Amino acid sequence: MKRSTTVLLTALAPVSWGTTYAVTTEFLPADRPLFTGLMRALPAGLLLLALGRVLPRGVWWGKAAILGALNIGAFFPLLFLSAYRLPGGLAAVVSSIGPLFVVGLSALLLGQRPTARTVLAGVVAAFGVSLVVLKAAGALDTLGVLAALASTASMSAGTVLTKRWGRPDGVGPLALAGWQLTAGGLLIAPLAFLVEGAPPALDGRAVGGYLYLALANTAVSYWLWFRGIGRLTATQVTFLGPLSPLTAAVVGWAALGQALTPVQLTGMALAFGATVAGQLRAGGRAVRAFGPAERNAREERDRPDVTGRALHR
């Protein structure tokens, strides 16, 4: 499959996540962020486990738990906590620095040196998102800011570790997404019941909203996201993240009657341009995540023969 197609399919994930705010405010019970996170993660994870029919083995039980905690179990509650405590879209601004987090973690864990162009694109993306969502507000909530930073760091670390560990042989992105969503959902479940109590009564609109979040917004989106991590660099994938607040702004304008100012339109252009720039490679091909057997086969193929030439490149 062409790389451009992979980028476009992966981009559908943050675009879908950008609809979460509108669905939550228009269809779901108020003030139930942990229950909403649970309903997003666990049903989607169990569905993907049933479709994938593969369970972790050996060390992958621990790896799946770690990735599930970083990408889902810690990320969802921290994200909702920041969204409830921070005014004027500040949580979205903090989350937009995710590409810079990933650039730094990729240098440490993947050996990928950051380039000036990548760092500049990350700064421009965060600035563009701030123009779109940031509004005048009072004093900042310290806990909200810390939760936003922690959620961004958690998802960034999960993205880089997903790239570093790859996938076991014979396991596709659908099963990998199922493992992480299930592990994350099981982590959120006791927290949701302890903090928020019994599940709320649900009407037809709420049921429809939760079905959308669990299926399109989570099961399909995270499958596409982890598929993209396996085929693109971690930096390229995370630079698609700003599409989420941009989508939220467009949905607010189109469906909720929210106006877009010239400053917001300028910010959208800057953030989108930085997202495109983040997909440009400095050279070479994007690094795929390979399982152990595939890596061994590639090493054997590239082993020099007695004349010092590589075999069958």
C-alpha cells in the first residue's frame, strides 16, 4: 500500500477523536468522564479481541498491560480530568505539544535524531491549535494543567513504545489494539465505580452516543492508529494528532453553530500546514515495526557474503 494511503487512513483516527466533544456534550450524561472512558475502551477492546482471536503470550502480557495503561487506562482519565478543569480549550493546546514529546522520546528510545524542521513544525502546530481553541480565561487550574501534561506524556510514551516493541509474529494491529483497549478498560473500571458510583440511567440518545464512541471512535480508530504506528515513524503518526482539535472546531462550526473567527482560521491553516510538514521525511524510508522472525530474516538477507557484498538486497 502506498505511504500516502497509510497516512490518510491513520489520519482518520484523530479526525474521529475530534468528534468526541460534540458527541459527549450532545448525547451523553453530564459529569461522567470515567464512565464514558470505560464505555469507550472496554467494549471496543472485547470486540477486537473476539475478531482477532489472539491473546498475548509470554512477555507480551506485560507489554500489552503497559501499553494499555499508557495509551488508554491512564490517558483517558487524565484527558477527561484536564478537559473538565481547564477553560477555553487549554487542554487541547497542551495536548498539541505531543509531537514535541514524541520527538524527544524517539531520540531516547528509537535512536531517531530530531531535526530542526521537525521541532519547528511541532512548535507551529501547537501555536496554530492555540489560535483555534484558546480563549480568554481566568486563573489556570494547576491540577488541570498537570493532568493535561500527564495525559500528553502518557500517550506520547505509549506511541513510542508501541513503535519500539512492534508486534509479535502473526499478530496484526487489530489484535494489538484489542489487547490495549481491554487492558486500559479494565484499569479504568474500578476507578470509575469508586469515583462515580453506579452507572447512570441511559436513554436512546446516550446508547447511540456510546455505541458510536465504542465502535467508530475507538475500535476502528485505534486499529487504524496502531496500524499506522507499524508503518510510519512515531513522529509522523503523532503529527497527525493536531487534526483532532481542528476537527472539533469544524464540527462545532458545522453542527453546533459555533462561529470561526479569522484568527481561528489562520490557526487552522498553520496547524494543518505543520501536520503536512510532519509527514515529510528527512530521507530514507519510514521504519516499520517487525516481529523477531521477520527481523532475523532481514538480517540474514543483508548479511555480507565472502566477497563483502550484501546478499539479495
